[in-house]
Amino acid sequence: SHLRAREKEVPSATGVSPAINSEVVAQFKLMQSILLSLPFLTSRGVSPLLAASLIHAAVDEVLQTDLTEFKQQSVETEGEGDEERFTLLDGESLQRCFFNKLRDVCFEWQKQLPPLRPLKRFLLVSIHAIRNTRRKMEDRHVLLPEFNQLFGLSDDIDRAYFAVFDGHGGVDAANYSATHLHVNVGLHEEIVKNPAEALKCSFQKTDEMFLFKAKREKLRSGTTGVSALIVGNKLHIAWLGDSQVMLVQQGKAVTLMEPHKPEREDERARIETLGGCVTYMDCWRVNGTLAVSRAIGDICQKPYISGDADGNSFELTGSEDYLLLACDGFFDAIKPYEVVDLVLDHLMQTKGVGLKAAERLVAAAKENGSSDNITVLVVFLRDPQDILADCLRDPKSLGAGDDARSSPFNFLSCEAAATQ
């Protein structure tokens, strides 16, 4: 009954370009089942590594069947020039077929379990999200430490994907992005050779796909988004709008990106060159409406609201403590250096247990006056107990730049100095 209830949440059809190979289309649609089957399996005691491997095996099984039975009909949409043509897939039937194959694979693997390769890198994820005082919850998040297993990447390089989406004007764009963006990344032709390009391009691809859906279904919502893809010892990030990602390294906050806001000189110039305007109405807004200058969706505000993501890449040396992804409901209330203090305080109180670190951060943002939806995702890259031990051993590492002068942990530095 649980499975049937979850299946009803899946749209009955999805639009895809007929120019795309039917197998790729089916694989793309099937990988959306991650959002259903991964929680379904893990809630029943299946390890995430095994669950991801089962899902990929089930996808392969479906792709070996005749896919034409899932095609419904072609529809035409009016473009600026020529009419564009799309094929609709029967999503409900495809999902049902997938879950049947998943059940078959589970029975088969009970007899003989194939070898599974766990992550070599330490990863511990803490996630917390609240609606807060808003009428609706429009944030979405994705965490896929088992990225390789889900997409059948069999090389010896670890990959893990994390994302936060902050919807506005409805939840459709955030839902769509949380369901599709990682699939675009995993199926991108450059995912192995150039993962940074794959991640960045997947934002624009997801935006284009959602705009087709929005036009067909008359949707006006949009979403900001930030994603992090860890590939071996490299961190790749990409973002649209004011959802942000930051890194904490040896107890110091490290800025990785600059959010897309209308008041940025380069963003204002781009918008005005296109014929739009940036005006101040309680904050800087594009054409008097949106307070972000780039996003997925927002069909009525294109091209002023751009879907072209920015990206960046960083070398991971092993000295990184944790990665944090969050929406503006958090970053508007909490400064980066405060993150360092709050997480350390939490680790001190819990004796190095980091699983509820995100919950502590969300509570702090709410206490500081945030009324927006708040989502915080903390990815520990080292054991929290080691992070705590290092900070207590070397109090000087607690500084987070000039802003750290107001840190409540300065007493540790004072005590250390007094003993010298």
C-alpha cells in the first residue's frame, strides 16, 4: 500500500524531445525513481550502497525490454519559429514496470549478492529543513553519496552529489530540479572526463527542460539552486541564484562563490543590456519582482532571469572539515564565521556527534529572525570527533578571518595564551 501511494505522486506523463534516443529517454525517466525507491529501500533497512546498486540494476533490466509500449503520443508546441514536437511517455506505467523489475532484482540478489564497492572517502551528512512561518514549503534537497552506483560508473573514482533548491512562486520548479538535475549530470557525456562542465551544463539543460514543461502546463514558478559534486579529490560546484555553498577548512570559513543578486554590477549590466531593469523595492529586484537574477524556471521573466549557471572547482587536500549547502533563508540570517562557531559548539555539546549539526544551524537561523523556508545540508569530510579534537588542541584554528573577533570561542585562545 505504501508503494502504491508513492506511485500516485508520479506524474502520469512527461514530455521529452523525440530527437533523443528512446533508451536515453527511458533511462532519464527511470532515474527519477531514485526519489521514490531509494527512501523506500532504506526505510526498510537496506543500506544506501546496496539500495543504489539495486536501483541501477533494475534500470538496466527495464532498458532491455521493448520501450515502445510506454510511448503515448506526440504533441506540438508553438515556438518562436518552427513548431516543436515532443513525445509523451506514460510515466505511471514506466514506474510500475521499474518497481516490478526492482522486486525481481531483490529476489535474484538474495541468492547471490554481487560485489559492492563502498566509498573510500569519509562522508557524514546532516540535513534539516523547515517550512518556518511561510505558508508553504518550497525548498527541496538531494543527497546522493552513492552517485557511482546509481549511474553505473564503474571506475575507481569516488563521486558524491549534493544539492539544495529554493523554489519561489510555487514548488514545481524546485521539485523538477530536485528530480532531474542529477540525472542530467549522471547522463552527461562529459561526466567522466570533465565533471565540472557536466555539472554546470546540467543546470542550463534542466532549465530548458522545465521551461518546456512550464509552457505546456502554464507554470510560472522558479527555483534557485546550488549543487556540489565531489569527484575523487576535487570539489565541483555550480549555482543559480542566492542558494549558497561554503567550505570550512581547519576551523576557518572559506568562500567558494558569489550569489546571483540583481545588485551585482555585472548582473545589473546584463539585465539592462537585455532591456530589463533593476529597481529597489524593499530590496533590489529584477523588473520589480524577483530578488535573484538567475534561476531555473521563471518563464515570464526570461531572459532577464538567466538559467546559465556559474561554476567553480577546488582541490581537496584532506584538511577540509565540512561542506555546507543552504538556501537564502539560512544565509540571510547566519554569517559564515557564525557557522564555524555554531557547529563547533554543537560538537562540544554532543561530544563529537555531528548528525544533528544541521538542526542546530537551522534553529540558530530561526532565532536570528529568519521567517523563510530554511534548508541546511552539512557534509562532514572528516570525522566530527577529529574536527573537535583538532580545534581544542589548536585554539588558533578557531579564527574565521576578521569576523572571528566576536567569536564566543575566543576564550579558548585566551586560555591557551595564558598557559604559555
